[in-house]
Amino acid sequence: MKRNTNIVLIGFMGAGKTEVGKILAKHKGFNFIDLDSLIEEEEGKSITEIFKKKGEGYFRNLETEILKKIDKNKSDIYKIKEVEKSSEINNPESKNWVISAGGGMPAFNGNIKLLKKIGTAVYLKAGAKTIYDRIKSEVHRPVLGGSGFTEADVTEKLKEREKFYEQADIIIYTEGLTAAAAAEEIGIFLH
């Protein structure tokens, strides 16, 4: 296990990466960044708008470019100008980050390798029904076609991505766990 490093949370949309990440970062005295928010800040558009106007391929390439920037600057992520607006700084002296990756990020362009290079990759795993129940009322899920997606849609997309998620350094089963409990469990593994 990598010591004194960033923690990268991966998993399907609705797995709790952002919520768990914020709690974990505070608990460990790390800073927190959500990569989807960072991309939105850089582009000046929501992810849904990026998908509509420029397509998924363009968005996936943006994800890879962000990861390359973070890898290049991982000893000082603050050098990426949009970081200040897209992050929660819990400890300005800390060089360590909890990073929430977008749900599809590990599955494209060899990004899983970059994510693992940047830090310890932790897969927040939840079943399709749990995920569907968490996100079914949301309308900003462009990979699932916005609103009107079904549990079967979630199951199919999760199945496509599972082989990438499973390459994480640690897998945390989040079924029935609160965000705080999941963060605590990660903390135990990384102690």
C-alpha cells in the first residue's frame, strides 16, 4: 500500500464518492477535490452541457487531460488554477488529497493506470439497485440519457465498467453504510 499519498475514490455514479471523499479528507487532514467539478470549472459548462455540445468523446479526453495535469503536479496540485474553486482545503499545508473521480473516468483512455499512479485507488462498490435508488430522481446523468433511465440501464452500464473499478487497490462495499461509515472503513484500511 502506498503511504502518505493521495486517495482516489472511484465507482459508479451515486456510489457516494463526493460525500465520502469530503468526510474522509476532513478526518485525515487531507484536501478534497471532485474531478467532475474541476472539469466544469475549466470548461465553464456543466458536464451535461459538455456532453450535449461537444460529445462524450470530447469529455472523456478532458478527463484524461485533467489526470495528466494532476499526475504532473501531484506534489503541488495547487498549481492547477481551477483547483481553488473546485476543492475543499482542509489543511493548506498538506500535499495530500482525497480525489473523487467521475464515474466513467476509470473506464476510458487507460485512465485507471493514471488514477492508481496519482494515489491509492479505492472502489466504492454498490449494487445496481442501490445505485438506481440513489440516482433515479436525478436528471443530470448524461451517460444514462438524463432522466427516464431504468435500473436495467444502471445494471448494464455498471457491468461495462466493473472490470475497471475492480482494478482498485482497495474495494469498499458501501451497501447499507452511511457515508461516514464508509469513510471510517477506508481510514481503517489506510491507517
